[in-house]
Amino acid sequence: MRAAVRVTGVVQGVGFRPFVHSLALRLGLAGFVGNDVHGVFIEAEGTPDAVKAFAEALKDQAPPLAVVDGVVLEEVAAVGEAGFRIVASPAGGAADTLISADSATCDDCLRELHDPADRRFRYPFVNCTNCGPRFTIVQGVPYDRPLTTMAAFAMCAECKQEYGDPADRRFHAQPVCCPACGPTLRFEPGGGEPIRETAEALKQGAVVAIKGLGGYHLAVGARHEQAAKNLRARKHREDKPFAVMVANLVQAREIAEVSKVAERALSSRQRPIVLLPKRAELADAVAPGNRRIGLMLPYTPLHHLLLAQTGPIVLTSANVSDEPIVYRDEDLGRLDEIADAFLTHDRPIHVRTDDSVVRIVGAKPQLQRRSRGYAPEPLTLKKPANRHLLGCGAELKNTFCLAKGRHAFVSHHIGDLENYETLKAFTEGIEHFKHLFDIDPVLVAHDLHPEYLSTKYAFEQDVELLGVQHHHAHIAACLADNHHQDPVLGVAFDGTGFGPDGTIWGGEFLLADLTSYERLTHLRPLRMPGGAMAIRQPWRMAASYVDELGRPARDDIVKLKRSGINSPLTSSAGRLFDAAAALLGVRDTITYEGQAAIELEQLADPAEKAVYQARIDEEVHGEDLIAALLDDRSAKPIRAARFHNGVADAIARTCDRFRDHSTTVALSGGVFQNVLLLDRTVEALEGTGFRVLTHRNVPTNDGGISFGQVAVASRTTR
């Protein structure tokens, strides 16, 4: 019997052809395997039992990095050939294959890295079919070396032998290289042995720009106070915490409280930054006033070599605040005023990709930024899109999403679309994804806010457009993330979203599915004195709420608020949290998005269970929570906790009023990055019999908006 087999999914760049070759030889099959623009094609000939076992094993025994979506067999005429071989990839055709995300260095490669007898001893670019760069070096498909940034590095004789040996771990590993033929590391200025020189510079307090998988990082010693202060000053990053890389889990446990779930997240092939409760103090300037620390483990051989010679190091995106990460060597001039030295190499990065960020919620990680290690591997739409789609995302924490069929390709983290450099990264990223996945959008979904750069980009496209309300997109993302299609009570709590009535929404209770939504109720709107200034200065929202309660507040702000001039109405839950934080003395002004609410959560005593009560009629009266907070004379951590509990209680009681519409609640929006609030809300809802949906594979913040836009667009008819 001979069968033609088509395998689809993430099956290129993950050692799938070598796996197929070995499997066929083990089962005594003849034939061939190859890559093309659709995935992997195979012809296998042997006994019917062997062919059947072969087909089952393709999915059940696939390599660690592979994600097999489908295996389709078709019986063809036997040809009686002998042997099994890997054949060349044919050119042309419409691309339909998937690209693997970059993956952390595997244990086998680490053993070689540290083995003095191995020819790749201390070689910072060791990799194999089970690990190393993928998405960040891919220029096109099929995934073969000539279409990667490794094309310029001709393999030496020994690497060629490994590449061509079916029994070798590097059989058809496209980035395979060694010190004789691969990329080289260099330290500037001054030369010398690059790893040793970098380690010494960090110990002396230097800021070093280090080239990683998806761009440059800025590094300082995590216990070097002055170095951390210098880095903050040069990056113009006043308060936002830095991430820290540690050598291993032992070091991680010394610095933070690391649960078993956190261990698995830290050690996963994605190697995200994991936000954890801080245990030991590093330099004060690393995470000023913050009880949490973002830790990550090394994910490249270079990191492993460097961390073996240093203590924990700060590793933050190499940019000036609000600009995208630097990834091209020709752009290093942008770092001249920040970095004292550079650890770089000559393997080009094709796509800039920031580190991913997760936080542990209950017994599972919650993505707060989905980027390196995850993108561009697709999410699955329960109902296939019947045409090619693009979701442009929002303004803050932007991602875009392209979709065709069942696959939704959510991009790496782009950032805040507020300047030319980030807009350029957005537009270049869309073009690259269109090329990689052969998607030519005929329907483009966008936010309703007319001034978002992502919306303006959509208006420039000569295709059909679909405006998707911001909070509907949030709930749709949660529904699609959970493969849920029926209407739900959607609670969308965030900072800002443009409402169809021209006001700023952000404390929304919707009846929603993937096709439509109805606004059931919302937090009672009040004015933002000074407009956007009230976001940067939470004390303005505090004054607005205090005045709403009929209590004395700052005269000039009260006059501005009551005049309505530059004081738009908002139902934003984010602004409610800002007011509470300011009134508790947590934060009057902020230097990064969500800072006041983040610090308010950290202040709250998680053991406190008492609840502030909010009235619920046609609206949800958030001002009642502010009144209770002002009247309470308990310690600030108790009051902060009661405020959180009160918000959760108000959500649960409001949903209960609309129970006849649905007994399933979807929670989305950036406010639900607050783990204390999320835990309390889920507990309150489940305690009254609701099924609760939360995000799993995309962030609950605006990083998930593009996926929600595509989910809505996929249900529109032609």
C-alpha cells in the first residue's frame, strides 16, 4: 500500500522531516518527505498496518515544537521503490504553512555548550531542530535556510554532515552552525573575549546593549544601584519596573516566591517574563516601590554563558521610552546616549519581537503580553473565516491579527501607536505576516476611535471596512479565546474605549456574542477634568468623584469639571481605580499606564473580606465605593482591599440582575489584569451559579483587541 500524506500545522522548522524519516525507517516504509508552502508532504509505501501506524504516529509522536493541525491520507498507486528520503522543497504556490515561534535552548544543546570536548563548547549560537531562532529569522516560506537570515552563513563540512545525517539531531536544522561557519560575537568598544568583557562591564556598573533573539536589550547588574539609576535616567523611565534575568530556578527562588505553576512558566520553551511576589531586595531602582518583580530565565546560549559569570541582571528593551525595541544593527545610533558598551553579533534579526509577560492567576499563567515564544503561532477560530481578514487592534499595547480559514495570526507586541517609529513597526509587521501566510485581507476591522493610528491605517486600505466597538472587541476576544459562541454577559472594564454615543466607555456590562452586542448598563459616568491630563494625574479623578458626592474639592478642578470644557464624560473603571488610589495617598501622578491601579492592588490586604456596597439601579454607582472609602477610618491596606471587594461585589450583583439573559459571564479589559480583583470577581460570580470565562491565549488588555476584531469580522456575511 502507498499513501500520499499531507500534514498541516506548525510543522516546519521543528524537526518534522527528520522525525518522519526516522519513523518511516523504523516501520520499514519507503517513500519521501518534503516541505512546501502548505506544510509537509509525504508519500509512504509498505504494509497496510505499517502505513496506518505511521499516520497515527505523525500526530501522536510529533517533535516537541510541532503543532499538528491535520493529517490527511490518500491512497495512491504503489511504485515499489526502496528506501526513504527527504526531498527538496518545490518553489511557488500560495503559502499555507505555519511558522514556529522562537524557542529556548534545549537541554541537549546546553550539554554541548558546557562540554569542553564538544566542538560547540561555549559557542553562543548553538541550536538544533528542537530549539533556537525561528520566527525572528524567517524571511519567507517554505522554512528553508535560503529564506532565513542564516542564508549568508555557508555550512562547513561538519555541519553539512550533521544536516544531512538522518540519525543526527541537526538533520535539516535550518539555523545549524558552529564556530567555524556561523555567526560571531563581538564586544564594543575594545574587543577582547566578548562574554568576559561584558560580564566585567556589568560588574563595573556599565549599561550594556545586548543583541538577543528579537532585538537589543539594555542590561545592568540587578544589584548595582547606581547602574540601575543611570539606566532609568537615560531611558526616561521613571518608575516602571525593570525585568530581571536570573541564571536558574535556584536564583529565582532567592529573589521571588516561585510556585510550581510559576516554575513551569519560567522553564517553558517560551521563557516569558513571569511577574512574581518579591522576596529579596535587588537595587531599589530596579522595581521602585513595587512588591512584585518580573523574572525570566536565559533563553539563548549567549544568555546562559553570560549569566554564568554575573549575578542577576536587569534586561529591558533597548529603546527610549515609548519607542519600539531596536533590532537592526544600523539603528544602534539610537542607543548611543543610553548604552556604554555593546555585545552584538552578525546574525541579522528579521522581525523585532519583545519578551512575553505572564502573571500567575490561580493555577495557570495569564498572558499580559503575547510576543516572543508565542507569536506567530496561530490561534484557532471555532468557525472558519470565509475570507481573508485583518484586525488592526487598538492604540495602546497594539497587536494586529490576520486570519484565513481557522487560523488567526495574532502578531507580536507592537507597542503604543503614538509615534512614527511604532507606526512603521505596525505597517511593516502587517506586510510581513501577509507575505508569510499568503493573506490578502478583503475585510479590515478597526476600532471606532477616529484618531487611533490603527483606525487611520484601516481607512487608507481600499477594501471593505468594519468598525468594531472597543469593548465588544474585548468580549469577543474572550469568547473566541474560549471557543464560546452563545450570548454572554460581558463585563469589559478598562481605561478608555470610544463609545458610539461619543463618550468614553470603560465600565461596561454588555449582552454580547460574536455578531453583536447590547449595552445593558455601566458605571455611572462622570467628568474627567482636563481630559487626558486626568489619566496622567489621578488626583483630578479623585476631585471629580469627591465633588460628585457633594463634598469639598479643589475649586479650579471643580469649576473645570462643572463647565464641561475639556472634561469629557467617562464610565471608565480604570478612572475609578485611579480616584481610589489618589484618595488613599498611593499615587497622585503616574509615569506609565495603569500605575496607580497597580500600586493600589499591591497596597490591598488580601486577607480582608469586608465589602463596600455600591447602589445598582439604571447604572452602577461607583461613587458609592469612593464615599465608603472616604468614610472608613481603617488602615489603608484594609480600605484598599474593601474597595477591590466592593468592585467585585458590584459586578456580581449587576450580573445577577441580568441573569435571565445568560448564566455565562465573560471578563475582559485591562482592569482584569488586577489579580486580586479578578480572583474576587470570579469567586463572587461562581458563588452565585455563573459560569465565568477569562482569557487564556491572548491578553485581557488591549493586546487582545485585534483578535476580538477578527472574531467579530469572521461572523459577518459577504
